[in-house]
Amino acid sequence: MCRHLGYLGPPRTPADPLFEAPHSLLRQTYAPRDMRGGGVVNADGFGLGWYDGEPEPVRYRRPAPLWSDADLPRLARSVRSGAFVAAVRNGTTGMPSGEGACAPFTGGRWLFSHNGLVRGWPDSLAELAGKLPVTDLMTLPAPTDSAVLWALLLDRLRAGEEPAAAVTDLITRVERAAPGSRLNFLLTDGTVLIGTAWTHSLWARVEGEAVLFASEPLDDAPGWSEVPDRHLVAARHGAVELVALNADRSVVS
């Protein structure tokens, strides 16, 4: 498994959630609290994506442990953004490594991260992936389950589907094709932030118009709420909506 976090709200630096908080993403790299059998450390790469006023996000990724990068702490302190996504990777056995396998993935204005795995990979996703344009498959950043999930989701977003509906329907279809998969997503375009809890942990903290989603709470202070399993949470301008997901129907109340 991996660890990831996403922020949407008034501009802030990502340095605190990445490096300075008591249980920052850096600490979760080597001392995670809730991996649920998905490994011990998250040392197979990392990435940070943010918005700097342009429609498309900026991204910094490396295929090495987060603690080994001497440049990112200073870079993160220099950034102020109203939305960002960061992730550290624990590669699934048999999956390739490299920068292209590290979240966040990008496409147009979107940032995406997947914490989890697809059961039965790659056979279980073959039918769904076979419906993608051939050029999308030929230009995958890495031959991993996460990259294919992103290609499937991006195809829906480009077709004009509403983000939460696109995420919900994709999870429904993947769970049917690969039961027992772990499908914790983070998705943002700088105006909406969507997270899912599907057989793994996701926590949320809301302070005014600031919303932070994270695999694990960044500190022990009050205000963190665990997102229930098989739920989607969507944030826009400080308003947060929680929606139950179900593999038999796209959305249930």
C-alpha cells in the first residue's frame, strides 16, 4: 500500500503536512500506523503536485524514499497553493518501480493518486482496459494497476463526466471485475477534492474553507474524522459531502 494526502482551501504551503507535522507524510514513509497488512514502509518513490495559478498542475516526483530527497523540504516551503496532492509509494510485489509509477498522476488540469491494489492484476482489468483508446494504453506512464486506473478515470473525465460520478462508477466496475481490491483514490482539479475509502483508511479534517484528506491523521489533535469504509467524500469551497458507495449500485444514500 501507499500513503497519500490532498488539500483544498486557502493557499498554504505543503511543507507542514509533508515534513513538519508530528505524523507527517515523511514519518508515514517509515513509521506508518495503519498499513493493514500492506507492507511496512513506503520507500518506493514519492510525488507532490500543486497549482501555481496555471490551469495545469506542477509536479515533482522521484523513484526514491522521501527521506532521501534534500531538495523537496525547501521547495515545499517555497510553495503556496490552494490545492495539492502528495503521495509516498509502497510498490506491490511484481509491479515495476520508477518515477512513472509514482503518484500523483496528471492529465490536463487533474491530479490523481491511488492507495491500494487491484486483485488479480493484470488479467482482472483486461476487459476494462481493452475499451480504452490504444494510444492511451501505449502512453501509460508505467505498466501498473494505478496507472491503468488513472487512464480509465481520465477517459471518463475527458468525456465530460462529473468527477464524483466518474470515480464512483469506476470503483463499482473495478470491484465487480476484481473483488477485494483496495481502491482509495484522491482526485483534484484545484476546485474540487475527492477522496474514497475502499478497504483502506482515509481521514478528513475540515477547518473553515480548508479541507485536508490523508491516509492517516497528521497529528493527535481533535478535528480528524475517519471516512467510513466504502464511502466517497467530496469537498468544494469548504463544503464537504459524504456519499456511501456500493458495488451493486453506483451510489446509495
